[in-house]
Amino acid sequence: MEPTNQQLLASVRKTLAERIAPQVAAGDASHLLGTVLMTLDELVRREENGLAARQALLDKLTALVQRGEALARCNADATAESAWPQRPAELIPRQEPEASIDIEWRRLAALVTVLLKARNERPDAASREAIQAFLVDVARTETAQKKVARPEAAATAADTPMEELFAALTPKLAKRLGGGANFAIHAIKQLAGGFSNQTYKLMVGESAETARPIVIRIARNNSIQWPFTTSLEEELPFIELAHASGLPVPRQLWLETDKSLLGGMFHVMDYVPGGLRGSHMAAHGEVSDTLIRNCADVLAKMHRMPWQSWVGKLPARIVPRADLTINDSIDLILLRMRTYLDAAWLSPSPVILMLFDWLERNRPVSEAPPVVTHGDLGFHNWLFEGDTPTAVLDWENVALCGATKDIANVQDCLIPAKQWDYFLECYVKAGGSPPVQSELRFYAVLRQIQAIICCASSMEKMFTAVAPLTIDFLELGFGAREYFYVEVEKQIADIVGFTASA
């Protein structure tokens, strides 16, 4: 369910009063201001369109449903029931025309499920062409609905006083870090990011002059991407494996499971110097060949980590046994993705169903052993000093899979197109295997469907119900969601396309 206008306005008011006003005084609120502007743009768009536009959308959806039902009667034996996971009753809209729009999307999702099956199994060429034309029109209708104007906003850290939250932690830190009677937390800074887990830098010690920096990463009670991603507890052994393998990652000090201290379990780790060079979408500024070579070296080393010798230490949900193949790992990833969709509470999405269908028809086949893949290697998850990586962060998307899964990820958000061939050359020289083009396409679509579910869940689940009116989730819900829908829109013919050999 899309947030109501009342929820969006309340979120803007809450953010201005509780978060931006104190941060303006502290000198940095640009990342929040960008999202506030984006939210206001969406409200303006809704008011300009008004009821007439929503009624026009409802009329279009109703016509598509009627067209789909006619195709189903001619080409399918199955009935169109329960094609989309149910959401909690409180998230189902009750007012017209939003309630009717939600019903029509659900009916379309059911019809898309039936017609994808019919298209793939038995219709003649004429029937298949009519079904594909319908699927394309449904996909274009959904992608058009997700577009919204969005201003550019820099991703920066926020200085937020958190003394009250961390007050109860001081005795625990003193005991674990060997502090004396004067041990205290002298400064707290919330670091950039934190959609799934919140991260803070603390200066701790006997005095402000001798304080050392540590980092604390707190698990949210309900992550945007759970259960597709790892929990904080499952993530930790992979970071320890990376540290033992010589990768640039922070040294983990301990995992605190007492949720009463900070409202959730948390990692305590060493602070690593360095800064971000971009966002989850792209770099900020030019990317040097030296930086690309260094990233390629890190990625090749990551893909050579000896995970088999860590079976038993790594979480069994992600690494059930040592003799896994890439085929097995793709099965596990797709199962986790389906489970993730069931838990995401999303409005019905025919586009997501079409993407799943494409993945099933185009999956690579390999009996080779998988490697450890990070899964989210945008610039928001690297720290650099100059062109040297000092840390690879946030391993919550870690999975065993073909190395090409990470290569497809960095092609989309880390490596500029003009330097792609150079990156591949450096990666292979550092010990990586050259990617197969067809596999790159598969893993790119896999990333798209994960991102679309994540962005929709950010707005429809996290903002609406789990952490009500927390405006950070709208950055994914509006801006990033539009980006991935635009990417799908460019590829509709290919995604819906079908060949007898597929």
C-alpha cells in the first residue's frame, strides 16, 4: 500500500521538527533535506493529478483485467487465485479509488501468473504474441506509475546527539575494553547509511584527549530485506572470514546479544579510517584507474576465500554444506528471494512476477563450486583513503554463488562504462575468472528484482508500519525505486520475450 498523503505530510513535519532543526544547528542536514524535498515533490505531484488521475489509472487497470481474463479463458486451464502474498489487513487501503486500484492490481498479478505459465507451456504463435503484448502493456503501466520527480541530494553523515540511547552501554564498554573508573563515551556520531542497520562512531576512554574510536552497528528489529539478507548474527562470521583472508574489513570485537541495551543486538568493531567516494547508485566525481585496479584486487581476493574450511562457523541457512554447487546456490538464493517477497507486504506487482519468470527461464547451469559474494558493492559500502580501499562494509547481502553475481553488481554501480574493460583485465590478472555474458545478464536481473522488492518494502512496510514516518525509508521508496523501474522499462521487450528454446 502506498503511504497516504496524511502520512507523508506528518513525516515531513516530524522530520523538520525533530531531526532537521537540531542538525541545522550542528551544521549538516543535507541528506535529510534532499529526502524532504523529494517527499514534497511527490505530494505536489499527487495534488496536481488529483482524483481524476487516480480514477484514470483505475479505468486503465480495469480494462487490462478484462483483456487478461479474455486471454486466460482462451489460453489457460488454471484459475487465477492466490497469485500474490497477502498483507496484514491494516495495510489494505479502505478508501476509494485506492481500494479499487489495489484490488485491480491484485487481479492483474493473478492473471499474469496464469498467462506466464500458459505462454511458456503450450500456446501457438498467435496466442503467444497476444499474451506477450498484454504482458508488455501491464509492465509499462506499472513502471509508469512508479515515476516521481526527485532532486539530487548528497549522501552525508549526520551528527546526532545520542547520549540517552548509549548511556546504559558505558559500563559494558568499560568492562569489555578494559576501561577504568573514569571511562566514558566522549562523542557520538551517526554514520551515513543505515537503511537496514544503524551505525555509530563512538569516542571512548578515560578522557577526551586519550579517547579511541570504535564503531557500533545496531540491528533494526525488522530489516527491509529480511529474510533475503543475513541477520547481524549471521553476517559476523563472514566478516571474520574476510578478515582472516586478508581483506580490508573492520576487526570485529564482539557481538552483543543483549537487546535491552540499545533496542537490538549489535556489533562492536574497530574504527577504520577512510571516507565514502559515492552512493549506492554511482561515484561522486571521477574514478581513477588506480582505484579501479585496487577494487579489482580486493574482489578477486574475496572470491578466493576458503569458505569450505569454515563450514560449521558460517550460518547453515546460507552455507548448509561444503559440497554446494553454483546450481545449488542459485536454488537457495531464489528460495530466499521468494520468501523475502512473501514477507515484504507489497502491493501486487505484475512486473515482479515477470522478472521471476525470466530468471527461471534464463538461469545459468553450473556444477562448479560457488564463491563468497558480497552482494552490494556500490560505493556506499567501500571506505577509501585516496585510491586505496580501507574497508568493505555491510555484508548483509553475502551469499555463496558464482563470482559473476558480484561482477554484475559492480558493473551497474561501481565501475564507469568507459573503464569496464580495464576493470575486467585487472580482476583476471588478480586471480578472478572472466565473467560469461549470459550470466552477467542473469545476475543483473536478479539484482533488479531484489532492489525493486527492497525499495517497495522500504516504503510500504518500513515507513508505513514498522518504523512509522521515518523519512529515511522514502529515499529508497521514491528515488531508488524509480531508478530500477526505469531500468526495467528499457528492457520490457526482453524480459517479457519468449523463445521456444528458452
